[in-house]
Amino acid sequence: MSQFEPPIYWNDHEDIAQKLYEKFGDDFPESKIYRVRFTDLLNWVLELPHFEGKKEESNEGHLEMIQSAWVYEWRDNQK
């Protein structure tokens, strides 16, 4: 089944968080997500399918929002 997925950009924090959860699952619980280095997070985001943002468009604010959204995504999947 092929379905169209729209491109993802830096402002799509929740979409990025969902993709990170799909990629890493419970290997990254809340405590571990908050210890991820931003350099690693940046590279992981850039490698996501359908991510169209550019490395130079990233900033600390985006990475913090992605990190927080990833924690909420992880929490939502623990219920």
C-alpha cells in the first residue's frame, strides 16, 4: 500500500517527534530523550524520510521543541 506523505519541515515538531518515536520506539524512554545531544538529534532529523528541511535552517529552539514533543509522543505510547 503506497500512501502520499507530505514533506516535513523544522516547524513540524509533532510530526518529527512521531517519526523519531517510530524509528527508536521504547529504546529511548523519557530520561534518555532528554540526554540526547543536539548534534545527534539534528542528524537523526535530517535522516528522516520525507524531511525537507535544511541543516542550516535548524536552531536550538527547534531542537528543544522536537525533544519535548518526542517525550510527549513517548508518554502517549506508554498508556
